[in-house]
Amino acid sequence: MPGSSQVHLVPGGGRTQLLVTNGSRLHKIGPFAEQRFRHLISQRNEAAIQQELVSMGIDTSPFIDDTPLKSPGVYALSLAIAQKCNMGCTYCYADQGDFGGPAKNMDMATARQSIDLLLQGCVPGDKVQVTFLGGEPLINRKALRETTLYALAAAAEKGIQVNFSLTTNGTLLKPDDADFFEEHRFAVTVSLDGIGAVHDRQRPMKNGAGSYERIIEKIEPLLRQQRKMQVSARVTVTPAQHQLTDMLQAFIDMGFHSVGFSPLLRSSNGKDEMTRQDLERMLEEMIACGLLFEQHIIQGKRFPFLNMVNALKEIAKGTHRPYPCGAGAGYMGVSADGGLYACHRFVNEEAGSMGNIYDGVNADQQNNWLASRHVHQQSPCNSCWAQYLCGGGCHHEVLEKGRHACDYIRGWLHYTIQAHERINRLAPQWYQ
């Protein structure tokens, strides 16, 4: 349960930490203060909690007010370069790759106009991000490569740095893709949902055949060649997944630059979605993965468990934000026919429409979105201690399925705050 909206107590090996929601600040407190806060939290006495913070000399003036972002610039675009797919994944959010419409590829005119839109407001020294998604983006390999080269040339003329990423199912990779992605410093994410048959059950080909062995064979050149390129594995966790520690270790041993897990909270057909009970089990397994991470880090060894790395970095810098991500703000998705959407998951959905690449961002749609999605406008987020670390959760999943993952998110943050204290004490060099 959220407890207090202002504070959260995190016991650990040393002194208990007090997380102050406002500013996501951590303070170590003694037994008397801990007992006092526990009593006030149990009484839900928010006024007294604020008085206690003031008496400790903790600034209670709001770090974040109710003012939403307004017409922010766009610095990242994901291009649905191919709204079609060669696989038949059981849970696909993109309706088997076509986003509920006719299968299509993005043409070069649309791709170029997208890049022009991305660069138009930039000044020398700015950085932008171009991500290729689908469907399966390698179905439209020619346009993907041409767009990369166009973006590099256009950005160079303006003195702008452009970075590239790609999410792929891995089945269509060719050996020379590794050369291209290495040359242009791509961050490549490969969707892998387990080892062997576990993966095949969730991610079969259109004809029902397994895809795992094909993917492992085709990603080998990327894993071998990555230097400037970074190749990561992304696992979508469904109720069928178990033993995440074994999966994590196996993928790290394969040579992936990082490995991350994401629970399936919403699928287009309702299949394989995680319930609260499934998320309770997943949290236990994620903490087991985190403890494995801690063991390696304290021994001075690299262990690229992405969920843990990201959480620890956010906690260390005291991230406090009114949104969960840049969707609809600095980041937008582009459909194959040039529509602009809050992110790649909203492609072809009116709820996330933001204009089009020809007329530009629709300021009214964008600003209405940002006003409505501010965490202070979300319930029960505005009464939760994790609100500024979480930001309110994935917009698409929340709008489609509600907030049944809140306990999972709070549980993961509680554990990672404990882990942060241990690592900071036993292996402080990790943060340097």
C-alpha cells in the first residue's frame, strides 16, 4: 500500500532510510525518528508528517508544481518503418505488426520528412535520437539504411549529433547488418522471451514454427562484432515465464551488452497479460535477479541487468519527474504514413494523436495531453510515495488496462533503494 504521500521508510543493513517524496531525497534516520514516522504513517496524519519534516530541517517547498510542460521541443522520434511483421507473437501490442490497419512500409519521402521535422528546431551541439521500430523494421531494410544515411548527412550540416537505435525480432538479420550497425553506433534491442521452447511458445513465426534457434544464429555476428554498437536483449514477461535468474545469466553469458525484463500488462488480444498475482511472483524473481547483480558488483564484476542499472542511477541522482517518460513531449512515434503519436505504442490510435510530419506537432493536442497526463492529475498517484520516481506508469498501459501494477512498481523501488544503500556502502566505485 502507498502509506504516506510524503515519505516512505526503507529499512536496511545500516540505519533506516527515509525517502522524502518531494524531490526523491533519501535521509538516514535513527530509531526514535523511525518509530515516530511509523506511527504518523499508520495514523495517515499528513499534516503531522510535514511538521516532522520541517522540524528535521528538511525543505518542504514543492520541487514539482501542477504546471504541465507546454509545447516542448521534440528530440527523439521512433519511425514505424515497417507496419508489418513476419512473426505471430501471442501478445503483440501492434496487432501482429500492422497496428490494426493495412500492412505497409514507410516510404523514403515520409522518412526524410520525419528527419527534417526532428532537426528543424535544433541548434548546433544538440543531440537527437532516431529509433526504427515496427512491426519488424528489417522488412524495410533499404529504407532503414537510407534514412540513417540521410539523417547523418542532414544532422552534420547543422552540427547536430544523431544517435540510432533499432528494436528487432532478429529473424531477418543478415551478416552485413552487423557491419552497418557497428559503423553507425546503433543500439540494437533483440526481443527474446526465454531460452528455446519458452521463447518459441510466445514468439512463433506466422506459420507456428519456432524462432529461437534462427534468432540465436542470426544475432551471433552482432554479438561478436559489437564495439561501438550495443546489442541488448529485451524479455517480455508473461505468466508462463519462470526462473528469470537463469534467463538473465544465460543472456549475459551470450554476450549481450544489457538484459532487461518488462511485464506484459496489456496485449491487443488480452492474452498472456500479467495479473496482480503474477506480478507478485515476478517481483520475487526480479529481486532474486537484483541480488545476483549486487553479488557481482560488490565483487567488482560487470553484470548488465538493465532494470537494476536504470533504477540505481535514478535513485542515486534523486530523479523527481511529473511524467513517466518523454512520450508526447521530447519523444514521439511516427506511423508509416506520417502520423505523429505520443509514442510508438499509440501509432494509429486517436488517444495519442499529435498531428503529422507535414503540418507538424498539433500544439493543442500535445498540450492537452501533457496537462492531462501530469502525475498530479493521476489517481492514486498523487497520494503515493513513489509518484515522482515512477511518474505515473506507462501511459498506454494505464489508459488501456488501469493501474494493477502499482504494488509491483512500489515493491521494486523499495528493494532497489535498499540495494542502493548496500552498494553505495560496499562498492561505492560503481557510482563513479
